Amino acid sequence: MEIARRRFDTLIIGAGGGGLRAALHLSSADAHVAVVSKVFPTRSHTVAAQGGVNAALANVRPDNWHWHMFDTVKGSDYLGDQDAIEYMCRAAPQAVYELEHFGVPFSRLDDGRIYQRQFGGQSMNFGGEQAARTCAAADRTGHAILQSLYQQNIRARTHFFDEYFAIDLIKDHEGYLLGAVVMNIANSELLLIEAKTTLLATGGAGQLFRTNTNALINTGDGMAMALRAGIPLQDMEFFQFHPTGIAGKGMLISEAVRGEGGYLVNADGERFMEHYAPNAKDLASRDVVSRAIATEVREGRGCGEHRDHVLLKVDHLGAETVHQRLPGICDMVRTFLGTDPAESPIPVAPTAHYTMGGIPTNRFGQVIVPLQHGPEEPVPGLYAAGECACVSVHGANRLGGNSLLDILVFGRAAANHIVDYLHENRYHKPCPTDGADPALARLARWEQQGDGETVDHLRTELAQIMEENCGVFRTEEVMQDGLDKVTALSGRMGDVRLTDHSKIFNTARIEALELENLMDVALATVASALQRKESRGAHSRIDYPERDDVQWLRHSLYHRDTRTVDYKPVRTRPITVDSFPPKERVY
Amino acid sequence: MKFSIYRYNPDTDTAPAMQAMELDDNQVTPGMMLLDALLLLKAQDESLSFRRSCGEGVCGSDGMNINGRNGLACITPLAALKTPVAVRPLPGLPVVRDLIVDLEQFYQQYRAVNPWLINKDPVPEVERRQTPEQRAQLDGLYECILCACCSTACPSFWWNPDKFLGPAALLQSWRFLADSRDQATDERLANLEGPFKLFRCHTIMNCVEVCPKGLNPTRAIGRIKELMVKRSM
């Protein structure tokens, strides 16, 4: 089958903050850039980020990047790569100032500088008093950033392919990445985009879990494309459960609520975080707070008819502060609960939120894979940034405010490296004639007619299994059951049939392709989780309650072809400063 | 619960038609939003097509016409809707399929107002200062999610979609005119001159009525007009 072709210097898949930050840098450097996104760019999930972006600006309290680095390493439960973390924390202030120059409407202090709020896991002076490091545009920071980045890209005349779905990457026989096959959702026409460099910026996979804070589009598309291209996924067992999703519904209630002075209470009206984190209390790291809530609920101190959640109180802050600092939260709570947070507490529970693992990269955004038994090597032409990537700055647990930072810093870092790469690789490599075949086969499969299972059915079952078998607290037995069930479910994928074969804006087919992606990412997640026999960050095992740095201070790598997990060392050496060695983690 | 949903697939249908669809009472739970219902209806018939993403009113994907009024399906409570709930695509734009409209014209209007900050000074090493009062001028403007509910509710937009910029784009224009950091006031105003781009707004205020974020494009348009008058004196 003959497919239309287009050539660009760089193909960026995903138009959230990471993809758009990279695109802006590349367009400004006169590279010929294509951004492919399955939704119009401003609908990408970056839009939903609320609380803010971390940078040691010291606008409110003393701060420096080295303290930020310490907090991030500690927050990661020492699984983060310290060279990447140093790079990110050093680059953070510049990344935020750039945003301000792009037009982001940050909230302001009286002296006109950017407003910064307290967030969880932040400290001054390497574990001292609470820091105020999170730069905020009210509680709509992601929206403000995404809009400004898109606007700047319009100015820079970046070439957008809106509502195009990426099917598969194209690789030649030497292992060079040459672009991707994408589909125009509006009419199902295929396009082969040849590119000297390809950046995956496709975001996370929150739809793995039934109750999640994520948009319906967060289906791990880039991660699954990487898996199918023979690239392993790193640290997939680490999935963040945000402490405060609206109970039973999942909408995110920003950590900013606690940053502004809100706190959690159990059924007895007790401020229980005091027992779990005597110093930081409600502003301990997310893994700590989520476990505390789950423990309160398990021990019978949950609230409500089913005793399945706790309450987040802000009414003591006064209506003015609440409405001014947290307008988006107020809107959301009014809409979904019919209450005003300034008057009544918000029912919350730990909710699947963020994929810490992903496509392994170095701090230049290059995708790196292990060679047989030797060292790692970049996949030529392939980059990844943001939630789909694992660089790894978040390790076993991400700090609030570090995800927006991650996409900005590493979107830009990848673009920097791409500019250099383009200087040295001036011409497109020839695309093999069979390069598009895997993508075509993938699509042809969904043309099968007849009776079968439905996409909706399997997707619902998958999310249920993941929630029950790979949640906040884990055991060997439960996860083995989960792996068996997901494996069986993935075996049933062959029986799924579409009834809608229309060429016009076929969302049923898109959902089928997304389900394939989710299934691969689910297998990676539960297989990696089962293998890791310790508790670290977001991966809490009842049967292995301690962190084990002797055996498990290492990254996992899940391979799709063999469905096996192997490991690589953590990069504990920063770029210029001393390493932060693993210590007991108390907040 | 009964629904009446606009269906049209140009691949197979000669003309659009309203289709009756129904959910069992036990599928309808308290607090459910219209989007939840549409997702359940799509589980019955996967060919039902609509855009959706965040499910909480921040991405702007699922603007549609609900019982005659534009809104976001994900933050429209089912309990408040008269049945059968009539769901149609946003009016005034070409329908691609079912509830999906072609938004290209809407996006063109957005791009036409140069919706980015223009500041001609050398870039400082740190942030540009802005007082909380100056920043407060942007409240009610920067929150726009480009859902197109307002522009497609506007008769002036229906009549002159190629000449009038519509409430969403004009709200964006004012968002930058109102920004103390922006230095392109003259160019922005010059760009809006003429009888159509701005002045086709007849303050019908449908835009204010339907905005799911509670924004007020009519007021923004009024402010642009005031500024234009002030500048010309």
C-alpha cells in the first residue's frame, strides 16, 4: 500500500508541555518541526496540572537549587538518577523565567515577583523547615503554561498535525529511528512522517486504573510504541497514587490545598498525618500521605457510609483565601460535589495519578537501551521527554510541582541535543520499503469483521484488575493474581472486534488502538511490580515492608518480547556536587 | 433515561437524524454528568462519536449543544436536564460526524488576534514584574479553554463567521491588551479596525450566558471598544 510521505527534521509526538517546549526551541532554531497530537494541543493533559512548578527562585523564602535537589533525591526514595536531578534543579529557575517571558500569567507577590507556595516534600537547608518553591498561576498553572506554550508555537510557526494518531515508529535495520506512521483521525488517511529525529512526548498511562485523576487520553501510547520498537520500559512498578482525588470520582484536588494550609482528618476528626509525619504532617511526600490515608481506611477510621475516604479541611482558612488562591478547586468541588470548600470539607482518597516509570532516557533526552551485556547506548534519532520518559528524576516517588518542571527542562534539553544532532546528520536516511509494514499490520487487524468481545469490556476489566491487584499496598499473592489476570486478558485481545469500520472520525478504532497500548503498559507495570521484592517510594509491599538498598537500589527494565524484567544501576553520582547517599526517609 | 442524539456519518448517511437512545435507570447514578451518560451510550453503540478528554471541564473538548444550550458535557449534571435530553453538535460549524464539528474556522479566528505576549524590550534575566493588581486584570480572561461554546452561540458569528472574529478570539485579544507586560496595543487595535472583526458584536450576550467557565466575552469586547475610542481621541 502506498502511503503519503512528508519529511521533517524533527517529528514530535505529543503536544503537551514537553512536546510544545521542545517544538518552540526547535522552531526558533530554524529546524523544520512537525508536532503530531491526537487532540488539539491545548486539550493535552498538561492543561489539568493545578498547583505549580518547582524552582528555587527564593521569592518567598530562602532557597537554592541544591536544597531542591536534596528534596527530589529524598522524595525519589533514592531511586532517582542524581545527575539528571542536579541538571533539572539547576535549570529550574531559568525554565520558569522563560515561561514568564512567554506570557504565563503567574500569580504575583506584592513586590511584583512570581508567587510561590508550599508543596509536599519541600525543605530548606537539606531537610530543615518547609520551603516555598512552587511557582503558581492560581491553581491553574498547567492550563496557563500549556496555553502560553501553544501561543508561542503559533508565533514561531511550528507545523501542527492536530488530531493525528501515531500508530508506530519506523526503524531501519541498523537501529536508526526514522519517523512514524500516523493517521489523520478525521478521515483515517495514513501519513508516513520521515524525520531525522523523533521525540516522544506522549504523557502517562493513568487510564490503567479504574479510579484515576487522568484524562481519558492518557493511555500510554508512546510507551507502548517504544515497547513495540524493542525498547524496554524502566521502573514501571512505580505508579503514583495522589493522596487527594475526590473520593469515588477521581478528580484531582491539588496539593496546593494543603500547601495553602488545608489538612486531612479521619472519622474521629483527628489530624492523623501528625502520627505518620511529625514534622511535615500533611505536606509529607505523596507516597507517605497516600499510605497514611490507606492505613486509616484499612484500620476503620475512614469517613462516609462506606468508611472509604478521609476529609480534606480548608474551611479554617477563610473564604477569601480559599476563593482567591484556589479558584479552580472551588469550581470543581462545586460542580462535582455541590459544596463550597470554604464551608465544608472535601472527601478524598488516594487516586492513581502519575507514571513515574517510562521510556529510559539520559539527561539529554536520548532514549537509551542496554546493549546485550555491555553498557547503555542511545537509540540514534530517538528522544523522549516528560511523563512517558524515565530520565529518571522522580525515581520511586515524584514530588508535587516536579512534573511540570520535568517537561519544561527535559523538553528543552531534548531539543538542545536534537539541534546538535541535526548539525551532524544533515540528510534523511533512506526509509526501508517495509518500514511501515508493522503499522499497517496493526491497523489491518482492526478491519476484521464479525462477532467478538468489545473494546469497552476489556478496557473496563483491565482497569478493574489493575486497581485491585496493583494498588497502594501490594503483596506477592495479589500481584501474581494480577499478572495472571492481565496476561489472560491480553490473550483475549485477539477476540476483540470493532463494529464501526467507518473512515470518518472513527473514535471506536482509536479506542481499540489505545487499549492495545494500555495492555502492553499494564503488563510492564504488573510484571515489574511483582519482581521488586522491597518497599520503596510508591511501591509498598506488605510482605517486604523495608527498603533494601543492597539488592534493590537499581532500575528495572521490562522487555516486551520476552516479558521479562532485568535491571541496571542507579546513577548515584551527580554532575558537580557530592552524592546524596541513601538514608532513612522521615518527614 | 431517554436521550435524543444527533447522528450523522457522511460515509453512510444521506442526511443527519436524531436518534433515540436510552440508559437503564440502574445505570444512572446520582451526581452523574452528561459525559458519563454518553460514554455508557457509546458502550452500547461504539459508532456514537464525540470528543472528550479531561472529564472535569478544563480541556474544552466536549463542547456540545445540550437541550438547546451550548455547554461541556463533562460538567453538565444529568439531574438538571429535561428528558429526552437532546444532544446536538455545536451550531454554526460544519459537522464532521455526529457530535464532532470542524473547529478550523474557530481556531483561525483565535490565531488571527495574534494570541501571544508581545514585549519588545530586551529579555531580562529574571521575571518581568507585575503587581497583583495588574495581574488581577487577567482574571476572567486567561482561563478560557477554547471550547467554542461561546462563539458558536453567537448570532453575529453565525451570520459572518468569515468576517467577525467571535467572542472567544476577542476575549483572547483583550487578555493581551489587558496584560501590563504586553507592548503591542496599537498593532492589536489596528488589527481589529473595520466594521466586522470587532464591531459586529451586538451585545446579544449569548456568549456570557453559555460560557462554562463563567467568563464574560461581551465585557472584554466592550473594553476593547472603549480602548479604541480612547486611543482615537
